[in-house]
Amino acid sequence: MTENPASSATSANADAKTTAKPAHFIQQIIRKDLEDGKHQKIITRFPPEPNGYLHIGHAKSICLNFGVAEEFGGVCNLRFDDTNPEKENEEYVNAIKQDVAWLGFQWDGEVRYTSDYFDQLYTWAVYLIEQGLAYVCHLSPDEARAYRGTLTEPGKNSPYRDRSVQENLELFEQMRLGKLAEGSCSLRAKIDMSAPNMNLRDPIIYRIKKAHHHQTGDKWCIYPSYDFAHGQSDAIEGITHSICTLEFEDHRPLYDWFIEHLPVPAKPRQYEFARLNINYTVTSKRKLKQLVDEKHVDAWDDPRMPTISGMRRRGYTPAALRDFCERIGVTRSDSMVDVGMLEFSVRDDLDKNAPRAMCVLRPLKVTLTNYSEEKIEEMVASCHPNRDDLGERLLPFTRTLYIEQDDFREEANKKYKRLVLGKRVRLRNAYVIEADLAIRDEQGNITEIVAHIIEDSLGKDPADGIKPKGVIHWVSATHNLNCEVRLYDRLFTDEAPDAGGKNFLECINPNSLEILYNCKAEISLAKATLEDHFQFEREGYFCLDSKYHTQEKPVFNRTIGLRDSWAKMDDQE
């Protein structure tokens, strides 16, 4: 699949060589349709419900629908399936548009809404009544369930099924005018109450809902069902390939029935693919909303959430998500994808494209006794080891520095490659130093290291031949950016948090967020923007937080660690 990189993505610098993959089944279908002359132009659509934020599963659908249209020279529509106004609002509409655009895709023309077609859908409902193919039914919801039958038993005809066309037209008009109460009746298609496919047992196509609609206001008090609106909206837009997930496979006969029995302007065809199932993740909108409503996370865009907006805020890139969707492929077989594949794509993109920087998360002061208090040197450091185009940065070097608390021990074995009393270590892009003394406070905590630089060791080994044991990062104690750092991890500790009747809330990782205050970052990061991504050397990949960051209080989010710490834990179990 050939993809045009998103403007906000960093894929422009990715390797030009890609491994050719066999075409997946939808690509094969489209290619054959074009070769056979069945279609002259491919038109797909992405039809989200505006009742929540999009998640990683939607990213797969977006990449598939927009991707195949792009690959075969077609177009993809963005159409909101807004048939359930009580659960929808403009906030979700705007968030979805932002997510699609951020991933790097452009829908064809204006944003579309199923509500744009409410007048036509109503006309077609009347047409079905006139053809004797729909009727107004006054069974209560409980009665309708009883009449519907089961998977092993046929249903029974509603006592209202044989009403006259004229009576049905009058009742449907009363429904439209709001003269009948919610729940008192519905409009049903007249198909076959003994059909093996339950979806064909006289499905509801219109319900009374006296609810305000975010697009149409109070014009309507009856709303079409998804099954009735879906295929007909596809037909109106001339969709050639209506691509959805496998749970809609049983709905396809109903989709086709409506297309066959209505005077629609086109004959779209539905195709199903396996939805994305990913471990350590919950993607149910209901459960994601519960996490937000019960304050287990701070919003839909919490960086621990599997929402596209949450991943964007955490620092995932469009290129990484598109690469992940490409890697997992498109099949008709349900399977569980390891979240490590997503994390690999994120690391791979950031490793290639994120400039390097230094930030001390848990500072420990170091004083260099043989370095003048007035002296300031500017060390030159590359922004990326393999990307000369990213340039260089200047690091102020001063008498007092900060290093990580974990980078010092008074005593250590030979495996410890950091600073030890009486031993040497190299400061990244700077001198070799040797620790002389550890100063403690009244509680016995080490608060400062007294050390000295090894003369003439800048960029070379010490003249006395005693080499440092390792390399650690540092920042100047007098020239740095004081900041807050948020260390995010997986939201759930269980790889299947909502499987087997488990309460997914009991699987929440208590260590999914750690907030560190008064971290010390190199001064160049004062110029960072919300679009930037960085590798904090030896710590992981980070970005500014779009919600809490201010110029007065910089806040960085850890996007992901340098290595997969969860894989190590799994190996130990």
C-alpha cells in the first residue's frame, strides 16, 4: 500500500525501502473490480458514530478505508452515523475530524452526516409502506423480543403486521409529527419472522425519539435505525466498497435486502474484515467512558487511554500508527495482536526521527572542585547520531551539575558502570570526572557529590591511561530548564483486562502514572514546541503535554521507554 505521509508525521525521514507485502483480500477485490470494469472509480467511506472518541481500533479502519481509496486513485468520505442523538454531541464530531486529519488523511469534499439524508430516508420508509414491505408495530419492547423467537426457534408475526397500507401511512405520519409517545410503536420492515438470520425478522427501521439533534435540531422526533440508514447512505454517496468489521457480517443480508427493495441510485456492496483486538487494552466505548466518568483517567485524551487523542497527547506519531496498521495487515480471521507491536512501531519511528536531549529526572548535585565558579564552557552535541540534518546543540558546562540519583553509589560491584566514590565516569559530550566525597543531610540522604574533572579529558581518554567505567547524562545546575515529567505506562496489568467476566477496573495498573517535579532538563528544551518529540538520553522518548504544559511550567510526557520493560517482566514470570 502506498501512503502519503501526514504533514505532522515524521515519516519523511523514514527509510525509502519497504518490504513488498502480498495484497490483502480487500485490495484483491478492488483490483479485480477495476480490471473487470465493474467500477470506474473507487469510493469508500469511514462512518463513525459521534458518541465517543476514536480509539486504536478505529485507526485500523481509517487507514484501511482511506488507504485503499488512496492506493487505487479513489476517494474516501467521512460520514458521521448520527442516528442516535441522545448519545451524540458536537465535541465528539470535532474530535473525530481532528483525529482523521492528524493521521494524515483528507476526506473527499465536505464532512457528511447521515442526518443530511433524513428527508430521503423518510421518503424511502414511506415507499416501503406503500409497497407493503413495512408496517407500524405497537408491540412493547418486551413483547417484540418474545415474538422474535430464538436462534433455534422461529419468531411469530406481530398482530399488527397485516395492517393496511393506508393505516400504516397514517400512523407513520403521526409518529413523524410527534403525536405518539416514545416507545409506543415503531416502524418495522416486513421480511420473514422465520428467517434463520435474526436480523431479517422484521427489523425496526424507525423509532420515536423526542430528542434534540446536534445537526438537525428539533426537526425530527423519529430516527432511522443504523441498519436502515447505513446502506442507503452508502447508495446515496455512490460508495463502491462498504468496508466494516466482522460483527456486521450477519447484517449484510439486511443491508442487501434494503438495497434490492428500494429505488436507490447505486448498488453498494458490503465487505467485512477482522476488527483489531489488542492485549493489555480495552476498546469498548462504554468502558472507556466509564474510565473517564469515574475519574480513573483525567479525560478521553489521557495519555494512558487507547484513544487516538490520548496517543497523540502521549507522543505517538501518525507515522507510527500507520506503520502499525500496515504491519498487522487486514484479514477475516479474529486474532489478538500484541501491544508490543504498536510500541515497536512507536519506538522505531521516534528512534529514527526524535532529536536527542538530556534531562535529569531525579537530580543529585555534583560540585567539581577544580573547575572555576565563573567558568562556563559550551559543549557541542549532535542532535541525532544518524541525522546530520537535525544539527547540533550547545550544552552549558559549569562547576555545579546535576546527575541522576541512581547514577551514583558509594560502593558498587564491577557490573555497575556509573559513578562510584574513587572511580571515574564520563559525562556525556563532556569531561571524565572522579567522585571524591558524598555529602549527606541529617536524615542520612546523599544530597551532594564532591568530585573533580580529569584534566584534558574532553573528547579523549585521560592521559594517565585510567579509563572511565561508563557514560552518564547530566545538566548544568545553573543553566537548565526546571520542569515536570510525567512517566506513563500501560493502563492495565492484565493482558486481557475485560475477558472472562473480569472486572476490568480491578486490572488497572496502580503505577500507570508517576509525576516527577523539579526535574532538570538541558536549556535547549526551553524552545521545544508541542509538535516536537525527543529522546531523553538513557530515559526514553518524551514530548510536551498539550494539556498541562505552560511556558512558566513546562510539562513533559514519557511517550515510551527505550526498551520493552514488560517483555522482561513476562520472561521472569
